[in-house]
Amino acid sequence: MTLNSYQVPAGKAIKLADYPPSEGKQQHNNTIRDEVIPGLVTELKDLHLKLHAEEKNGILVVLQALDAAGKDETISYIFSNLNAQGLKTTSFKKPSEEESKHDYMWRLHDGLPARGEIAILNRSYYEEVIVTRVHDLVKDVEVPKHIGKEEVWKLRYRQINDYERYLHENGFYVIKFFFNMSRDKQRERLLERMKNPNKNWEFSFNDVKEREHWDTYQQIFEEMLQETSTEYSPWYIIPADDEWHSRSIVSQIMIELLKDIDPKFPEITGEDKEKLNDYIKKLEHEGTA
């Protein structure tokens, strides 16, 4: 499959069922991990270094999924290899008391990238059209008087699209990955966390409780993806059952984005170039007199 086949087309209705959670690549996990990933990480790291040095553009990466789909592992095995000075990661949890007093996008701001940075959101402001909707957590004060409560989701989709357009027009690219995992694979991974003492820390009882809402989540994911995948801020649906294959896809898509941005190391010119040459000569001749 081409990378474009994972992208949700802008402005078109989709069926999440048309995007398989597995492409049968699990049997190739070791090969992908040992022979494919290292080269992709090296290329990604080189491009990221140029982005950081140039300080012209930034990238916001959104990772969205149910528990055990592989978001944390993608951060650990792919993004953690990048230059730490040009990387930041923010995990979105239940809003704090202070965050709840503000508009739902307010807590996003600290997680945004500076120019030259890649900022990763492990879950994101999209929780405000997913979990908030599944559990009917929208407060009356958050619903404009002129619309009904059920209309608030369309409103939020539009607001999110507008904000992502604003970021894009100011030189900050937004790229979004939805880790599409099957229910059977989640069950397998949750059981592994529960039975393995070394992985108990990864498990939350709430993970199992949320499985009761599986079908509702799938419906909401489908609507969210088709309503908020745009040309300037696309969603990619990743086959999350295939662990290392999914990480290679994310790496390739990030590489293609960075190639499109085409960052370059700053070039010293003019008086600074002359000054640089003078200092080179000074250091080269230091101690030779």
C-alpha cells in the first residue's frame, strides 16, 4: 500500500471498517524492527535536526487511539530518537480543576511546538469530541445558547478545523495519526499487561471499563476522522495490530512531511562569513607562533 492509502480524504465520508487494523505484517516484526526502522529513524533524525536548526516551521503531531493501541510505543521507539532540544511531548489526561475553568482548547497551548520543534500530543484536544461525547460530559456552560446540545459536536469540529488552519497558516504543520486497533488485539494486549508483573504498571482498570463502549467509540472515531481530516491537517489511519509495521508507517509519513517542508541548515553569509573565516584562521594558528 502507498502512504496516501492511509490518509483520510478531505471532505469525504468514510467507513472505518474499510481500513483494516492489520495488514498481516506481525510475522515480519523482527525484520521491520531490525532492518527497516533504524534507517527510517536515521533519516527522520537528520531532517528533524535541519528543522530545529532553521527555526522556521514547527510540527504538531497528534496521536489518538484507545488504550493499548501503541501510541506510547511509537513515542518510545520512534520519536524519542530525535534531538531532545527540538522535541516535546504532552499527555492529555482528565482536565484539572484549573483547566476546566477555561475553554476546551485552552490546555492545548502548552503542548504546541515552537519554531524548530516537533511537539507530540499523546491523546489531545480531540478527547473533547470523543470521551466527552461517549460519556456525555459536556457542561451546560459549554453549549452556546443558540444551539442544541447535540449540535455542539459539529460546532467543535468546525472550531478544531479553524484552529488547525490557523496553525498551518502560521507555519505550524498539524499531522494526525489514528491507531486503528481490533477489539481482539486490544484484549490480547490488556491481558498481557494484567498477567505480566513487569507490565502491571501500564494497566488501568478503566481500560477494561471503556471496552464496554467499544461500538460507540468506533462510531464516534469514524465521524471525527471524516469531519476533521483536511488538506492542511490530515488524519492517517494506521493498522495498529501490526506493531512494528505501524511504527514504520508513522516514520515514513513524518519523513515525507519533513521533505515537503524542506528545512535547511542556516547559511552564514556576508560580514558573518568573513568573521567566521577570521576566527577559523585564528584558531588554526593558535599556539603555532
